[in-house]
Amino acid sequence: MTKIKKKTKSGRLFAFLVSIICFALCISLADLFSTAILAGNFNGLFSSSSKITSYNIYAICISQSSILASAEESSSSVKSQSGAGYIYAENSVYYVLASAYEKENDAELVKANLEESGISPFILTIIIPEISITSNLTSIEKNALVSAINIFKVAYEELYDLSISLDTNLKTETDCKIALNDLLSKINKTKTSFEASFNSKLTNDILNIKLKLESLNNLVAELIDYTSTNSIPFTSKIKYNYIESLILNKNLCKDINNQI
């Protein structure tokens, strides 16, 4: 009888230890899975290879010229008709852009509509380059860097939505300016977080990002203060500035790639 009791106690102890190990394992796995879920939902989070992937923008180009004065003349005409009239220079060619889209299909539809109106546009693909991270950053620095780079696309998307809402009479200029104040606050919050995270690492690349963030801030502030004119209506100014935010992003990614 005594031996049976000892065996039972030993079995109970073993079962107790197993249950503790299983419980700890479950907690660890739950924590691991929750981290994976959060990582998957974080837009622009670094992959294992520490890269921020590239993306394409499809712009409607109204005209192109190797002469700046000619492009400027076309730009003025596009602006007066509520297009961006943005002059994008590449390989010594000046492209006059009316609008820009994340999806190629959207650009194709706009192109087709313009062709029916007697205009002969074409689609220009603008590539926002991939960024590779080569230096060691803390998790706080990585998050701040990702947010700072992503905010340019966020700004484009929000300005694009406002331009559509304005063109379809879903929003008034006043409504747009209220939304622009919210976007400006978002940019300032991102900028402040980035500056705080890299306060002790003021390299040329970090300074470049800070300056580009300031430029983005100014683009949105300009829109808040802007008053429509016959030559450049408010909707044209929004389109111009959302393309400018993309070009800021493109130039920034190109400048800092493989250097951060």
C-alpha cells in the first residue's frame, strides 16, 4: 500500500510539472502568434530582409516636350481645366501630368474618357524605388523610419480622395480644408516622432528625411491657405500637390536607398 501511494504522488507531481510546461508553452505560442499578427497588419513593416518595397503610380500625361517653355504653356492650360498641370522631368523630357493613380486600370479608364473628348493622353509609369536597410536600428527607430517614409503615400492617398470628392461634389472646399487640417496633424505627429527617435543620429540621410517631411508639411499647409483662381482652381492645386508628394517620396527613396 505504501509503494502505491508513493507512485501516485510521483505521478501527480509529473502531471503537475507537465501541465505547467504546457501552460507556459501555450502562453509563449500565443505571444508569438499575436506578434506575427501585429507584424502582418503593420503597413510597411520591415521584412526579414529589411526592405520597404517599391510601388508604381500611373500618371495621365497630356503632353511632353524637350522644351520647358512649351511644357509650361501646356501646364497652364491643364491647370485651368482642373488638372494638375504638374511638370515632371525625366531624361531631359518634360511631361505635363493631369492626374495620377495607384491602379493602372483607373488610369486606363481616365485615358479612355479623355480620348472620347478629343484629347490624346498616354500613361506614364512612375516608380517609387525600394529601400534596403543596411544599418542596425532599434525597433523604435525602425518604426519611426517606416512611418516617415510611408506618410508620403498616405498624404497622396488622402489628397487624391479629397480631389475626387471635390470633383464629384461630395465635399466642398471648406470640407476639404477641415480634412486637410487632420492630415497636417498626422504629418506633424509623424515628423515629431521621427525627430525624437533620431535625435542623436543626425546623419545626412536622416537630415534628408527631415527636410522632405518638412516639404510635405508645407504642401498640405499651402492647400489649407489656398484660394481658388480661374487659372488654378482648388481642385487643380490638390492634384498638383498630391503628385508633388509622390515625387518627394520617389526622390527620398532614391537618395537614401542602401544607405540607412
